[in-house]
Amino acid sequence: MAATSVAVLRTGAAAPNHRITAMTTLDVLLPYYGDVALMQAAVRSVLAQTDRDWRLTVVDDGREPGVPEWFAELGDPRVRYMRNEQNLGVTGNYRKCLGLAEHEYLVFMGTDDIMLPNYIETIRDVLAAHPGVAMIQPGVEVIGSDGAVSRTLADEAKRRLYAPRTRGLELLGGEELAVSLLRGNWLYFPSICWRTDAVRTMGFRDNLEIIQDLALIVDLLQAGERMAVSDTLCFQYRRHTVSISSKSAFSGSRFTEARRYFLDVADRLDAHGWPRAAKASRRHLSARIHALTLVPGAVRNRQWDGARTLLRNASATGRAR
């Protein structure tokens, strides 16, 4: 299968009515829950940036011991840490982080991912070429649980089948980009830099978790926003190996959420006048293929309900149009 064809918009124009300014400080927002050592590695990668004009905000949604003390010992005024009094959950913590952003651009960094030293420098270069752009997807490599560069089937499919063939720095948008992403989401959410006001305008949906990032991007594309894609490698996305015996690995629940979203947004895309994007959403081909690949594992682990859920989501599309 050939890589997705996406129209490239070579003008640097920003969205209508957006005031174009040069980026100064970048807000790095880290909604934290989970492994302490991986979170500390993520924080150290921010501290190691060659461009030092950033502000890191860590919002701790857990209760791991020693974490507040570790941050207090950093002694860097660009780093602020806070712990939630009550657990907010994934979406709630992202919303809190978004409310704490103070600058024109932000990134929601994963607590187990790594910024290479040139990340903020790369983002600044992109904004110099395309000031006011709403989203920036820089170059990403995938690492495993051990930190070594990894090539998984899912990521090879993203790269070879779904991602557009771009070189250098290109500006994408409109229905063509929506079609591409609804066929197969080739982006890496924790690496994306966002224009703060664009994200605040759209917000995060209450009924989504796993597919929250794609929903936000499609909403922004419908609003006329664009995405700059750079091939400069500056971010490491960590993909953990899922244990074959994990009870949650083959439940199929995330595909049920995804299918609900794909069918809902297809109707909105039809109403928006994007019939090809609506058709791609109803087919949601890559999500269905992914669900199908998990069926044998669910059967081996005797997770019969999960296997049935996965099969339903693998075989079902939306109503024909």
C-alpha cells in the first residue's frame, strides 16, 4: 500500500484573526502519574535543552513517595511542581495543565517520553517559518521500555502506510489531512507543540480518553487550523511492551471508544462538507486492523468477552454512504 497522499499548503499564513507573534517561552506541561524513574528521566531531558527558554509545569495526580522532595531539590526556577489533592484522572489532569499554561505555545509531554536536546530549538525554527501555526509535529523516534530505539509493527505501519511523504518542513491541513489521520493516526501526541489559544478554544472531551488527541486535531482542522510537519528528529516516544498475560491488553474497550468517536465525527464531517473524511472515519481501517491483530492474544488468554469485543470492532464500520 502506498503512503497516504496529503495536500501540502506552502503558504505560511496563520488561521484567520490570529495575532502572529514570535515564540518566546514554551510551556512544557507534564500531567504526571506512574513510574517515578521514567518521570525523572523526562524532566531531566527538559533540563538538558539547548534552548533554555522554557517553563516546565508538573501536575502530580498520584501519591508516589519522595516526588515533591525530588522537585524541591532541583532548585530551577523554570520548574514548578504541584500535587493534586484528589485524583483528577487523565482528562481532568490534562485540563488542569492546560489552565496553567501562561505562554503562546505549549506541549503536553508524556511522563515516560524523552525530549532530545534540540526539541525546543526545533520548535522555534518551525515557528520562524510558519508563525501562528496551530500544531507542530516534529521528527520522532520510538524507544522501548529499556530506552533503546525500537521498531514495532504499529509504528512501522504509521511510517510506511499512513504518514504522508514529507521532506524538511511542510504545512498540512484541510480535508486531505483529516482523511490521512482518520485512515491511520500517524502522529505522536506527546511530541506535538500546540498554540495555546487554539487548544483552549476546543478543549478536551468528557467522553474520550484513548482517542482524545485525534478528536482535538480533527476539531482544529475543521476550524481551519493547520499543522506544520518537520522531519528534524528531536523527540523519543516510549512504547512499552505489553505483557501477553495482561488482563487489560485484550479487553477491546479502547476500540469501542474509538468506534463511537469515528461514527460520531463522520456525521459532523458530512455536515461540514468533507465527504471523503467522513468516509475514511466510518471505515476507520487502521483501528479495525489493530483490533483484529489482538484477537489471537485474547483467545490465548481465554479473555472471551474481550475477543468478542475486538471482533465486533474489527468487523464493524459505519453505515454506507
